[in-house]
Amino acid sequence: MKKGTVYIIICITLFFACKVDPPIKPVLPVDHIEQVTPPGWPQPVYTFPNNPLSIEKFSLGRDLFYEEMLSSDNTVSCGTCHQNFVAFANADHMLSHGVNGAFGNRNSPGLFNMNWNTSFMWDGGVNHIEVQPLAPITNPVEMNEDINNVLAKLNASAKYKVLFKQAYGDEQVTTERMLKALAQFMGMMYSYKSRFDLYKRGEDGVQLSTQELNGYQVFQQKCNACHKEPLFTDYSFRNNGLSVNSNLQDSGRAHITGDPNDRYKFKVPTLRNIMLTAPYMHDGRLSSMEQVFDHYASGIVPSATLDTSLQAGIQLSAQEREDIKAFLSTLTDYSFINDDRFKDPN
Amino acid sequence: MKKSFLGLAIIAVILGSCKKDPNDPQPSTPGTPAATTGSLKIELENMVDTNELVLNTVNYVSANGDTFTVSKFNYFISNIKLTKSDGSVYVESESYHLVKESDASSKTFTIANVPYGTYTAISFMIGVDSARNVSGAQTGALSQNNDMYWNWTTGYIMAKFEGTSPKSPATNHLLTYHMGGFKGVNSVLRTVTPSFNSSTATVSSSVTPEIHMKADLSEWFKNPTNNVNFATTHTIHMAGADAKAIADNYQKMFSVEHIHN
């Protein structure tokens, strides 16, 4: 009898030992994730090799993206400067704010379609989506944190113990796991359902207005050489004739290559969602599309590395400006910014 | 008696149900062929000229006659290849080892699955091959939290020396040599073949040979025509001509001291 009781207790203990921790249910449930190559697009650069997609890893990546513990004083997350409602750019900020009131050196770009990026950051210094987060996390004027401190904080967190276990089978927090989960979250940010895309693909009977189509024509004549369809960038580095900001003294691509021929060159940004991502340029100096047109019409500063296509500037009539703005508005992807999967789950 | 047997059976069933993956590889069964591979150990001793390196407290003198101290000395050894007396070559898989003077355990490592035989030569890369510099998040020695990675311009710091010299005009007279660059003309990757000096290493079922190597930091600053002057070369923190020149120097830093069989 006594022996039997002991066995029953052992059985019960073992039964519970088998049980995993109760799963954390995200506030905004993720019902699906999948890789996408929209019709007519090139093959993506990043296809998640050695990083098999799962909803659990994606969800962990989302929590990490919005996690302020990634910064030295626990006040800044990726989502602080990459806001969902403006296609993950930083609304109304020329330069982003880091910890301790620091100012960043560059304007926060929107985040989407990053699987096609051939490099990351305005100067292209980062070569892979998985290691991109290391740059802002460790930059003194951004999140200013040591990666081992981040691991220690996450390891000490009951919440992340569960999330890492759900994603990877055990609680261990490692650099690789953290980075790959972030890559899954960022890599799933596809923007390819703007009105322009639907029109191009003949979906849902979407038509563009005469003015929007006129703007598309002007775009094809005067902008398409660098802002190449369908990603609306050719991923090259170019000097587009901005004067050198005397405070920042940012040499751009040359900071990475050490090559004087790369001075003041920055990556051509995509025009997708561009009407959401003001202010513009690598240092956010232009606050509106009108100012951008003014720059290309009459603001270009000649220099040794000025892009050859911009020597004479780009002249647009008042009507063409209105038409291009109408066209650019068709590149706003509301289904992307309204997608609950990318919102802060906390 | 019967009851306790039932209890044991239930425990066994529950324990069995704990198993995560029924496809886990099973332990090998009878018929396994006799082992044909063993292991080989590499032991590194960091030196400055003929002295064993001591961090922080000892003053050394460079080839240029400059006094200096050492606070950090790290390097990657990768892509190890061992050549047998019959000319065949064993290539270590996942061959990435990070050696840090501050971490004694990192100065000895074992190469497993080495086919039995007598080995007469070794070759390895100082640094991390370009493939792993462009492949995103990594683990083990290559994990991006090992103090050997550039976050702002992707790539590994292949070797790192930090210290001080009264001749350095940098803040606090610091010397900072972060050696990186894996592409084109700016690559600091060097493959070296320190000689066994007619010794051999014999791997067998009973012997795990130990190759003792020395890594001499003073070689970084030694050049037949142009010794390094700490007054002018004190801070290297990106790929380029300075880093390349030092890499050309330090490719001579390894020597095989002796081999235990």
C-alpha cells in the first residue's frame, strides 16, 4: 500500500516534469507567415537559410523588436525609431534619439522588403539582415548597449525564458538565436500591396487616375534611373548633391570603403511608402516632397563625387510636381501598415 | 510485488513519452567498424620575443626600440589542415578557434576525427574566411558576442592587440590594433604553414599527439625594411593599408616549438 502510494507520487511528478511551461499567448496572434516573391520581382537576396521560419521565432523576433532592454538604460527599442504607422520610419524626426538624449547621425529609414537589400544602413556598412541589429544596439548614439549585457538581461527575464523555449526548444538565449528571430520578424515585412501594385498586377479591378498615371510617366522619365522598379531603388550608393552638414561631417559610403571616390555617397532609398516616411535624405534635412523637388531643381551642390545623372539637376513643372506626388501616393501600402502581425504586441 | 512491477511499467511508459523526437539517432548497434580516427591537440603559448607574454604588468621593447605593455591579445585560427606522411590531407570541419591570452582554456584545443597516421605538416588561416563574414549570425567561436566583431562595417576582427606605449600620442598612450578586412586588396587573411622541423605527430588509438606552438606578438611590429613605430602607428580600427602591413608582419608569428607523441 505504502509502496503503491510512492509510485503514484513518482508518476505524478514525472507527468508534470514532462509538461512544458504554459505558452505565452501573444496579444496580437500571428496566424500565418510565409516567404513571398511578388510576380515580376527578382529573387530575394535573403531566403532564411539556416533559419527555418516558424510563428514562434517570428513572434519572439517581434517581442525583441519592441524590447527596450536591448538598450543600455532600457528606454529605447528598435520600434522607438522604426514606427509601424509610418512604415517603420521615424515620424517627424530628422535624426533619431538614442539613450541619454543622444542624437543619431542619420535619419531612420522605413523597414520593409529587406530580403532584397544587398546591404544595410545608409552607408551599406552591414552586409546581412541577421547581423544588422548589432549596429544600432551597440552604437553609442543609438541603443548604446553591449551585446553580452543584452543576453544577460534576456536570460534573466521569465518572459524571454518562455519565448526562447517556445521558439528553440530550450530557454538558452544566444546571440545567434536572438539575431535569427529578429531576422524572421524583419524579413516578413513585405510591402507589395499598394494601389500601384494592385493596378500593375490587375488585382481587384484597381485603376489609377489620369493624374496618377501622368505622374508615373514623369517618374519613368526622370526618377526611374536610380529609383528602379519594382523595389524603387537600385541599391547603389550615390552623391545626390546635398551640401555637407558641417556638424555631422558624414562621408557616407567612404566611411566604410575608405575610398575618396565614395565620399558623400549614400544608398538610394526606396520610394515605396515614401509619402509616409518624411523627413527625407540621410540626415532628414528635407521635410517635404516639395523641398525634395526644390533640391533636385536648384539645390544641387557640385562636387568631385556628384552623380553624373544629376549634373544638370532635375527640372519639374508645377504640374509635373503635382502629378508625381499623386503617383508616389499610390506607393503607400496601407495593408502593410495595418497588418496586426507587425504591431507592438505588448 | 505485482503492484510495484505495474508502477515501474507506468514510470517507464511516462519516461518514454518524454522523448522529444522519435527520429533521434539511435546508439550504434553491433557491427560498428573499429575506430580509425583519433584526436590531436594544439597548445598555444603567447610570447613577446623569447618571453612568455604577461598581460598589463610587464614592459616589452619593440623592434623599433619602443617600450610597450599588452592588455589584450586575441586571434582566430581557422581552416586547419593536417598533411600525412603519404601526402593526404585532413581538413578539420567547422574549423574555427578563438585564442585569447586572458582565457587559459582557449589556448588549448582538440581536433577530433583525425584519421590514424603520421602527420608531417600543418596549415591554417589567421582569421575567419570570407564566407563566414557574409553569412549572418554564427555560433561558437564565431558568435558575434566574442569581442571580435565589427558591428558598423560587418566583419570579424581577425586578430586584436591592445596595450600602451609612452610613444603613442593617442589618449592614455593607448595602442589599439583591431585587424580586420576580408575582401580584395584589404584582406588581412593569411594562411600559414609553421614547420614541424622534421618532427611528426602520430595519431593512433593510444596516442593523442600535442603540437605546441608559439605565437610571438613581437613579430607584429617587426619588418625587415620598416619596423613599426608606435608614434605613427598606434590605432588601427578599420581595414586598409595599415592593417594589411601588420598582417604581412604577423603571418610570421607562429612557430612549432615541439610535438609530444
